[in-house]
Amino acid sequence: MDWKSNVDRWNTYSQLTTEMKEELIQLNDNENHLEDAFYKNLEFGTGGMRGEIGVGTNRMNIYTVRKASYGLAKYIIEKGQEAKVRGVVIAYDSRHMSPEFALEAAKTLASNDIQTYIFDELRPTPELSFAVRYLHAYAGIVITASHNPREYNGFKVYGPDGAQLIPEDADTVIAKVNEIENELLIEVEEESILRERELIVTIGSAIDRAYVQKLQTISEDRSIGERTDLTIVFSPLHGTGNKPVREGLASLNYKHVHIVEEQEKPDGDFPTVDSPNPEERSAFKLAIKKGKEVDADLLIATDPDADRLGIAVKNDKNEYELLTGNQTGALILYYMLSQKKDKDSIPANGIVLKTIVTSELGSEIAASFGLTTIDVLTGFKFIAERIKEYETTGEYKFLFGYEESYGYLIGDFARDKDAVQAALLIAEAAAFYKEKGQTLYDVLMMIYEKYGYFREGLKSITLKGQSGTKTIANILSKFRNTSSMDIEGLSHIATEDYLTSIRTDSNRNFSDIHLPKSNVLKYFFADGTWICLRPSGTEPKIKFYFGVKSESLSLSQEKLDHVQMELMKKVDQLMQEELKN
């Protein structure tokens, strides 16, 4: 069906909501925008779907949410009565339409006789993961677009273990969603009727209490909050982190916690930031201002669904410096393992999990404590998949999982990245080292001196719409068809192609990669430098990741700048060729 047929179908649907009718009328005057809203169905991928809010088959709205929910319902129905009775837990964040989308999902599932639990107000993604496990539910949904711009929302699906669906199950759900020909014709019962039948049940404070109790178990020193004078500034960036982070810190008796008042309340417009992304220094502007007012030791910010954590600490110039996800992960890992070593509690089969685009610094730290590190594909679901595997086989004991994009997991009572957990443990590390007269920046420099000066970078290019998708695919294809990655001053020694699952070294020797297939390329160089190319799974972007190591921070930065410049020249050239075609 072409996009104009989709437009006709929506234009003639008599029960379209008033708001969407008005938006559709406005779109009819702009054919380019109209085509983008209808040229395809909003893709339901391995993690769910994400897109701009609005009218159309390629947008997040109540009809596309019903379609995704109905596909999930058909998947659960096929699993039998037990799966229907165990049901689905639904959470949502502070974005526009999040409560409405959550209710539409609940009504769709409950209309198919599937037990549905919906939180009484917004909750973080990691608590949804925990709630699925706590309630022994069969699946979970969280309505969120994480740290994407304000015009986005999304629909993420979780399995019985509280993790995002593994590829095999996700493919089945995707097939069920794609079988649905007309999202406008999915019928749902009235909410009041479904609540009367107790197919929709509200949950809340009992889950909160159980989650906070579990948060306390990740502490290596539960008395440190009582005795520390550590001063913390925290911002939830208008999202879901406000209550759980503050309650978690309070449960461990941290006394000097200051909130960034301007960013405390949930607000889908995210009015104080350009982007609610704790990876960006601009998101910390108000936290830094507050930090200077109260002389804070640690600044913490969480993204809208509180699965990502960013921090800033005082550097050697007494200025607040925003740390990268790789740096924060290294600090958490080093603190945790050094504490466990002092207590002789590091398990012999302990395992650290990270993604293929995450710094090798974590691997070096883990190895120094006698631990193995295993790389997985980008996406926390792959870390959760390994946790479940090792829980079943007993081969390894999970200790820590993280990714460069500011996601960390310490306690496996949740099975997705958890900024609440990370906030508590990084605060504990800061308090511990402050007692010793050190800042987290001091400890980071010590880690670099001990393990090497690792430095990482990320470049991305946003290419929206149908033409953008095609350009991203063509760029990757052209790199894939080039046998060598030539970077001035570096010796290319191997390429890993995760789409073909083959590693090829410079002598044309081949070996298998034992990871799921993914459209990703990674290049390795003799000095330890690496480059990775991958399309974003959630945004219209192609991403370029870089990792280097040298004898000092300045030399590492020089090398990183050089490698990034050399690669992006190649990318620019390919994009110019695309424009000519």
C-alpha cells in the first residue's frame, strides 16, 4: 500500500480523534511532511518502536500504540492461559502522551483477556524491569523515548525475566505486529469495564518499597551515608528519576542532597534544556550553578526514564567536569571490585559484561582483579541475555554490566540499565574516597596511570526520512566492500563484520564471531585503536565510535582527534558521492 492510500484510509476513518483530524488537515497542505508521516509503518524493531508523536502510520499515536499492543497480545495468547494470567506490567515516563499511550496499551491487552498492571503515575524504566520480575508477569511495556528530543515517544517491550525481548522472541512479536493490516480497526473496551473485570489493575507504592529495599543490597558500605559529609546535587531533568533516586539516597542516610528545583517536576517539554540527555554538558548547566552555590562534591543527572546516568565532579582546577559513560563505568567498577577484594568477596567465576563500543579500560580493570570481561552487541538487552544465561548455567556470577552510553547495572534484580542503582553506588564511591581526601577525579587519574590513558569518542550524523535511511545503508555498504581501513599513522590489523559474523585479519585469515547478526563494522589497529560503525537502533542516525590509548591524556586526545578527523573525511566523501547519485 503506497503512502497516499494510507492517507486516504485515515482521511475517511470516521472515528479519528478530533485532534488528529485537525493535524491531518494541516498536513494536507504540506506534501513532504504528509508523505513522511505515512510512507511506511512506524517500525516495530527488536526493542519496540520509537518515533515522533503525531498523526500517521509512521508516527507515535494511539492507533500505532494499539497496533503494537495487539501484536504483543497475539504473541501472549499463543503462549497459553498461564501467560495471559501472569499478564503485562506497564510503566510510562514524563513525555507528552505517555499516560495516554500507556492506557491504550493496557486497554488493548485487557480487551484480549490479558491481565494488565499499570502504574499509578510515572516510573523509571528500571523499576518496570524490576516489577515484571517481582509480579512474576509474562511481559512488560514502558512508554518512553529515553533521552530523545521532546517530540518523540516510544514503546519498549520486556520479557518474563524483566529484560528487553531477546531477538528470537522479538522477531515473533514483530511478525505479529506486521500481520495487522489496519491499525484503525483495532477495537478496545472502555477502561471502566476492564477495571470492573479487574483486567486492569493499578500498582504503585508496594512495588516502590520493594525496589528501594533491593537498592540497598548493592551497597558495599551501608554505613557510609550516615557518617559522610558528601554534598550531592541531583537533577532528574524533568523525568522519572526524582522520587526513586532521592528515596534511594535517603534509605542509605545521605543527608546533604540538593535537588535542582527548576528541573525537579516532570515536564514533557523539558523547558530548561535543549535535550534531556545527561551525556551533554548543556544539560548540566543548572546543576553546575547549584553545585557552586552549595559547594557540591558530586553532580548527578538522570534522563527522562532514569535508565541513564551522567555525573560531574571537581577536576584539578576545581571546576566541574562532566565525565563520560566510560569514565563513570570505570569508577564504579574499580570501587566495587576494590571493596569486594578487601572483603575477600570477589567470586572466582565473576563476570563483567560490556558492549563492543565500550572502552577497553573496564576489561583492564576487571583483569587486574582476576575477572573475565565479555563483549556483547550494543544494546543492554544483550547484557541481560548473558545474565540470564549464566544464571541458568552457573558458568559465571554477574558482577557488573555497562555500556558507553551512560548505562550501568550492578544488582540483577533489574534487567535493564539502572540509573538509580548507579546513582547510589557512584555516591558511595565519592563518599568513600572523600574520607581518604580524594575526589572521584583524583581516582580517575589514578586509574589512568595504573591501566593506561584510554580515550573514547563518538560522532554521529542524523539522516531523517526515507532518503536518510537509504544513505545510511549505502554508507555502511561502501565501507563493507572496502578491504582495508587506511588511517594515516596506524596499521589496520583486523575487521569484524557483525552482519556476516566474520572476523578478517590483515593476512586474510577468517574466524567466526559468536554474536547475533547486526549491521555493524569494527576495525582494529596494531596500537590498540579501534573504530566502530553502526546505525542507531532508535534514531535516524549513523554512529561512529572510536577508542584509543596512549601514554598520557594529552597524547590520547591528540590521537583521538586525528583518528576521528581521518574517518570523518572518508564519510564526508561518501556522502558527497551519495548526493551526486
